[in-house]
Amino acid sequence: MDITEEAVRRRQTIILEDPESAYPELKDLLERRMSFDKVVEEKYYHDIDEGTVRSRINAVEEFDTHTVMELEIFLVIRKDSRELDVQVKGSLVTHYPMEGWKDNLWYYAYRALYDKFLYGEVRHEWEHAVEEKVEELMTRLRQTVET
């Protein structure tokens, strides 16, 4: 059973100082300088004729054994206009295992009540942490690549 809540969305266009080095700097920022548990580049397109780079990157940070913060980052770098378009979608995802004896109606009802009355408050507080992480990402991104 998965419970997914979207916490925040941000979009921004940044004027780049050096379009050629922007993408490697962004990857370095996500993989090494920010505290994500896992960073996976799902898609990457580099159109040499148009001078654009498009990428979709997922960054994950674990809060506890069931809940993680997932950031979906969409990047478009236009080298001719020296622009970087960034879209970030931050979500909280809670995954409860449903294999074996846990695959029945009673366990599902127990988890639903537990989530509604006890764990939901904890997860609600983590929404603020997701918003802060996205704001930190956008700020550090601007500081890294902006002119």
C-alpha cells in the first residue's frame, strides 16, 4: 500500500553564466553537495543541433523505514539563450509492505486507521521539511549557475 502526497512544486528560469558547465555542476550539486540518500537520472537528452539538454532526475531522502521524500527535477538547458528552466516536484511517499500475512483486509484497515490517527501527524510535519529542501535546492542552484 502506497500513500503519496505532493507537498510542493516550484518552477524557475535562471540565466546561466556558463551553459557548457551548468549540467555537470548541477549533477555535482545533487549527488555530492546536498544530502540525498539516492540520486537517479532517469532520462537525459542532448540535442547538439538545437543546443539543448533535457534531463529528469529523481532525488530521494529517507525519513524512516516507511516514508521517503522524493524530488522529481526536470531540467532544460538552452545553450543559445543561456537559460536553465527548472521544475521541481516534491512528494512524500509512504510504502507499507503488503506481502504474506499483510495482504488481507484487516491489515489494510489497521494501516489506514494507524495512518489517519497517528502517523498522519508525523507525515504532515515532514511536508515542511520537503518544502525547505526544495527551497534550499533552488537557492543553491541559483548560487551555483547564475550569472
